[in-house]
Amino acid sequence: MLTLVAVVVGSEGNPFSVKIGEGETVHELKKMIKAEKKSIHCDADLLHLYLALKDGAWIPSKSDIIRAMKKGEVCDTIKKLVHEDMELDPADTIGNCFVGELEMKKPEIGSRQIHVLAVVGGQCSKRKILDLSEDSDAQPGQKKGKLIQKDVGYQGPVMTESFSVPMETIEVYGKLRSLFISDQRARPLCLLYGPRQFGKTTIGHRLWESLARDPSVLVIYHTVTKLSVVKEEEFWMALSRCCGEVVSTAHEFMRMISRRKQRLLLVIDEMDVIFKNTALTSTLLDFLREWQTEKYFCGFLGIGSYDLVSLYKYHNGSDQVSPFNLCNAFKVERFSVDQMSNFFKLIEPTYDFTESTRSAIIDYSGGAPGVFGSLIRFSTDNWTWKLERHEWDDWFKIHSFSEYLNKYNWTYSRIRNDLTDMCAATWKALESLLLKGSSIRRSDVGDEADKLLQMGIVIEGTDSTLMFSSEMMRRVCLEALPIRDIKQVENADSPLDLLAASLQFMKPEVISHSLMTNRQCPSESVFQFELYSSIRAIFASNKTTKHVLAEARQLNDRRRLDIIISNGVKYGFELKSNCLTSTEIIAATSQANGYQEALAIDKMFMVNFVPQTHTMDEIYEVVEYPNVQIIHVRFPDSCTEY
């Protein structure tokens, strides 16, 4: 049992305490806070709860911050802590939020501390930088329909009032809305699926807001939890509570809806969680098909992961028509470069990002909507939008990445933790993708492809390939790799000494397998993977404070790979494979020089890996690029020495 001390933001009064078990949910904590604080008049569901953590510690109850809060004042520190992306998930447990494990472990809860910041619905300070999607569908003076919100768990940092780009530019949103407002007799049954951080919940919320303006439509938006699907009656009870009643069967639920004389739009988020109860899944699907032509039914939207495309497997009906064939399935897509560029133009009056930093955010997000929005939010909250790219890269990638994951991108943070629990077969599939670099054929990893898709690590290409959902996800996976156990290296301080030492610890079988399998020099991604793993192991063994990054950039149709080392002084290795002619070597050196200038790298090396059996032009410097040192690394077929 934990004793948590809470304070209501923006309201005069003293802090107060509640006792709650670690296994209870945040939703239960909301109800206890409302019961304890009689001045809170809104429903418990409309409370927003946040951790009172400042600089990794609970806020002292005797601090100036709390003294001001007792008077109803809200300082800048508190404003930063009550952003929508930091709100506690109602379905999460108290133990996860206030105790945690491993990297997510929280400070010990004790006396004279404040642990919970409570914001009454409607009072939360909203950041307007992302609120750009004015609804153009509503008519002047149109009455807003009844909106039912229960147990809505936000999936990422882009909140219901904070859309990353105008929703009208998102094709799947337009298609779904057109279906739900159509007058077709058989009402639409739709699925929206894709990886995490791709804006599925944001699209669902916007549809919810738009359609609920029609007073004849009753919108129920329910996020499924594991507890709510253990028993079938629990699921229907959870849905019916959204309407202030309690029923335990599908028949009773629809009789309840028919009495309201409104048409039901049912939105189920995290729908794939229902699949854990196959009987419930089958029952729900059967009733959805029955309801399609009922006058009190407007439609259905199921939101979830790639597992939704396997919906037909969970239906136990005796007929030969699978429910999946009766659904309209939509996959969320990346934002285009034009969408992201236009968004930066929209926020220019308030946040005029430098061109180079805009490019950095677009590249690193990979078009993943949640990542794109959270990178902008993190940058604006930390006043870094005026930095040039090399300064932003250093601030974000070297010094602030962990803070970003823990506070602004909980989805990726959870995936990072999930990676440690993967089985050996899935790890092998993930390493295959890391070695390939940008994409891999789905057939090369077999059944493990589904696991990587469900985890949100990869997305599916149009040509049966798998690729990382974003460049940031690739970094998360690289950093989750087990650190190799090697002996301490005595001489690895200079860039050349570090390179020479790291070559010794590259795994010959990885390089030679690629050499023998493809009958050509291994790709740059293979060398980057091995060099990164070796350098990381050296730094761990030597207990150094240096940082190592495995960078990837897309230039036209070519993918360029680098390793950046930073510790006050920054140097980089641009990796090339099998550059044999003087033209190729000069072009590679020019590229390295451009990267060195763009990122203000103190010393740049162009490292060219060439098999000993290949003949090459002996070029070791290019006069036009004196800041780039050329290194040719030759190796035999055995890949045992360099």
C-alpha cells in the first residue's frame, strides 16, 4: 500500500493524501482523489493526473513551488509537468507509474513529498503549437452532440487537441469520415491498423469529435484493457458504464442504446487486446454484423496493431464468410515530407525552426506522426528551435535522448523495455534487419515478422519488405543490443587507435557470411553494425564517458552510414564499401566533407572497406577536402585481420 500526496493545480488549498495499492489502476486513483477532495465537481474521468517529478525527484512539500500552488498559483515548472503527453494512462497500474522498474524506476516514496499533480478537466494548459486542425466541417451554430468519454488511453504524445498536421491532409481520415457520414443502409465496419506512434488514436479522436457534433449520434470511445476482457460480461459492463448504466450482455447493451433514440458509433481502441478472449471476439463480431442494418447503429471502428488483419482467425462462426471480409481495413501511413514541411510553415509565426533543424526532425522521425509531433514538442519546450542542425543533433542525440524517451515518447520507451524480453528467434530476425540496414524481405525472417510488426518496431513495405518504423526506432534497437564482453583496451583514445582496436573485436563470421552469401563485399550496414558493437563494448569496458552513435541518412537513392563519437570533441567515420576507382573515392570523400561541415564535426574520416582480392586505386588524400582523412581497410576472405 502506497501513501500518495496530491495537489490540485490551479486551485487554492493544501495537499492531501490517499492510500492505494500498487496493483490498482490510475483510474481508481482518480476516483479516490475526487472522493477525498470535495471541491472537485467534475467526474473522476475528467481528472488529468501527472507525476510530480522535477529533475528526477519528488517535489518537496515545503518548496516554494508548493507554497505558490496552495495560493492557486501555477509556476513555469508545473506548467512543464502537466503537458498532455505526460498524463498518466488511466489503464496503467500505480506500481508502474509511481514505483517502476529498471530504467523507469522512480525515486522512493517518503514523507514531505508531493507525488501527484491533479488537473481538473478543462483547466489543463494546452500547447497551441500543434493545435492546427480547425474543424471545417461544423456549420455555424451547429449543436454539438453528446460525447461519451470513458477509459480513453492516449497512445502517444499527440493529444486529442494537438494534431500534428491538419487532419484534412491525412487521406485515411477523410476516407473513414466519408464512410461514417454516408447514408448507406449497411453501416460501415472499419478497422484502422498500423505500428505504434503512427497517429491511429489521434485519427480516432478526431473522428469522434467531428461525428459527435451531430446530436443524433452517440459516440462511445473505449480503450480495451486486459482486465476488461477476462470475462465477457466485464466488457459489456465497461461499455454500458459509458452511458451511466450497467448491463452485462450484448443484447442488453443494444436494448439500452435503442432506448436512447440515438445512433451508436462504437470505437474500440487497442482492439487486438480482445483477441486474448476468443469467445468474446467472436461474439462481438457476430453482433456487429447483426447491427449493421439497425436504425440505431451508425458504425464501428476498431483501432489496433497489425494483428487486426488476422481478425478472421478469432471468429468461431460456422458460416464460410469471414467477418474480416465485411470490414473496411485501413492502414495508417507515414507523413510525407510535404506534410511535415508545410506544418513547419504553419507554426513559423510562433516557432520559426531553422531550416537545418527542420530537416533533422523530418529525417529522424521518418514520417512517424507521433515521433514527428513529440520531437517538435520537446524542441519547443526546451527552446531549441533556433539551433542549427549540428547544435540540435548534439543537444538531442547526445545529451537529451533518454529524457525525451522517458517524458515525451513513452511508446518507444516501452518498446525499448520490451526488447529485453524478446526470444532468441526474434532477436535473430531483428539483427538480420540491422545488418541489412534499411529493409529486409519478409520471407527472410519468417514468422518473426509478425512479432516485430505487432511490437511496432517495423512497418510493412509495398513489396513484402520490412523496414524500421523510423530512424529513431533503429537507434532504440541498436542500443538495446547486449553489450559485448571484451577485455579492457589500453590504447583507444585517439580516433585512429579506437578504429584499429574496434576492428579486432568485429565478429569474422558476420562479415564472412555476408561476403560468401552475396559473393561481393559486405554492405556498409554490416560494417556499421560490427564497428558500432565493438566501439560500444570498448567504451563499456574502459568505463569511458564518450558517446557513440550509429547514424544513417538518405541522400537521393543512396543510404549513407556513419559512426559519430562525441565527448566535447566530435569526430566521425563515414563508412564505404568497395570504393575501387579514383572517381568513387573522390566522390565518397566529398560526401564525407559535406557531412563534416553540416554537423560541425571536428575530425572526419572516410573509411573504405575493400577485400584484399580486389584491385583499387591507391588514393589517400583529396586536396580539395583537407579536413577528411582517407583510410582504406583491407581484409582477407576469412575476415580475421584488417
